[in-house]
Amino acid sequence: MHERCRVSADPSGSQTDGAASGADGTVRMREGGGCGPIIGARRASYAPRRARSIGTRTTQTNRVATPGISHASDALQARAARQAAIAVRHCSFAYPGDPPRPALADVSFDVAPGELVTVIGANGTGKSTLLKLVAGLLSPDEGDLAVGGRDVRGPDLGVGFVFQEPRLLPWRSSLENVAFPLELAGWSRSAREVRARDLLHLVGAPDVERLRPHQLSGGMRQRTAIARALALEPAVLLLDEPFSALDALTRERFNVALQSIWRTTGTTILLVTHSISEAIFLADRVLVLAGRPGRMVAQVPIRLARPRTLVDLDASIVGESSLAIRAALEREAVG
């Protein structure tokens, strides 16, 4: 079995491969080459101020087979992994079957503490698989992963996971859904209600705490799911196309809201999306996956000042970044 867990996160009780560890749909993880080219000059991340972060500069390491310096190269990689919030080293994965279905091949990258990185690629390039590997829900066939300097061995409390569907408990109010991880962690009722109420305010849903999921709009359900994922203050937050089901205008507002949440919490974020404009608007850096199995074909730094507004989507740097991403995807498609 490659999968770390096979647990139903759907309130209906149906089995969902690689789903959340717990009925609330929230994943909590252990805290701990193909490396594509970096397009454009390296620059420091626009990470917000935070007490938890130990730095904002990204370290990207490629393994090079150079005679006489292999030990030094390995030592540098180990050091970079200890400094990174997320470190992925030459990871490959195939889903079991006859024949096996390769999903990722020789993927390597780092995410610095407090950095917001997006992952973009066509369907079938292994984007969601990559998040599940970082989350500890799947084990790589080859390579290594570390979160917070510790090897990923399975789900733990240091990482939150937000899925495409909110996966809220239908019999609980919004406040009770957000408080559920705190209840499992042994928090008192009064303490978890205060924390859950604060989180609903943070995500822009202060007026829905007594409402149940069926009484909420799609956007408010997803805001509640994000609040729940932040309940235990994870150092890393993984988001798998969290806004894909929303209409375009609501999705734009959510992108602005997510940026605000990130700046407030200082949480390291790795987000998967199909939207180039969304990837650019949110990210310090965009990772481009292409091919089957998916490979890292480019990393595009986004040199756009923060905080960002929707007007910034018209900036020339956005057009340049979009062209770089599209070029990387088209090169792979032609090849």
C-alpha cells in the first residue's frame, strides 16, 4: 500500500482514497531531480512579519553528478532541507496497478518558512498527488520529503489540508465545525469556542457561526473549512484547488481574502490551482508541473509587491509571468 491512510472524510461515510484523517475533513501532518529551471532572477520572498518564521529566503538545490564533490553536495542539500518549511528531494510516485500508473517523476523543490507557493499544471500532472506526499498521506517510491526539518512519516498536527470540497460535518454549526479539531485535541468548550469564533472572524465569516453547512453558500462553506484547517495553528497549510467550485467574482474575492489570512498568520502555504492568474496573484513563486508522469519544468518567481489588489492583475509583470508559465507548459506539450 502506498497510501498512508484510506479514511472517509465524506459525512456520507463513503471511502475516499487519500482523504482526511478524521471525519471533519481536516488533515494534520507531521512537522518535521529533476528540478525545473528558475525563470527570472532570485529574490527574497515577500513574506509577512511573524514571530514563528526563521527566514524568508528560498534555497533551491539541484543535485549535480560532479566528481569529487558529492559529499559536499549532499551536505548542502541536508542543510537546505533543515532550513526549509517544505523540502522535496527527487520524489517519484506511481499508483499501484497492473500496470502501475506513474504520477510524479524526480520532483525537487523547497518552500521557505512563511512563503506562499502555488503549483500549476494540466490535469494528470500529479499536483494533488504532490500535496498528498507532503501531507504524509502517500509514501514516495523514490526520494525524500521533510516538513519543518523533519522527515515526513505520516499525518501529524503540523500541517493543515484544505480539499476542493469543504467536507464539513452536516449536523454541526459552523462554529462547531471549526472547533472540532480543538475538541479532538482536548481543549475546553469555552476555549475552543473563543478560538473558533476568532478564526471565523479572520476568514471573513463572523455571522455564520450558528448556521449549518446546508444553510451556507459555497463560499462561506469554504471559508469555514479554511478556518477549521487553521484551528491548531499549523506551520504549513496545503490547499488543493480550494476555490475551484466558486464563480469567477467570488473566487477573486477569495484570493484577496486568502492573501490577508496568510499575511496575518504567517503560515507557509502550498496551493494547487489550474488558474494562471490565480497562481500569479497569490504566489511568491509558481511551480510548473507538466507531462505524465508530472515533472517540474519551471519555477517562476513573482516580483509583484504586497499587499496585492485585483488591480495588480493588470500590471505588466503579471503579463510577463503569465507568458513564462504558458511557455513552459507549451514547450512540454510540444515535446
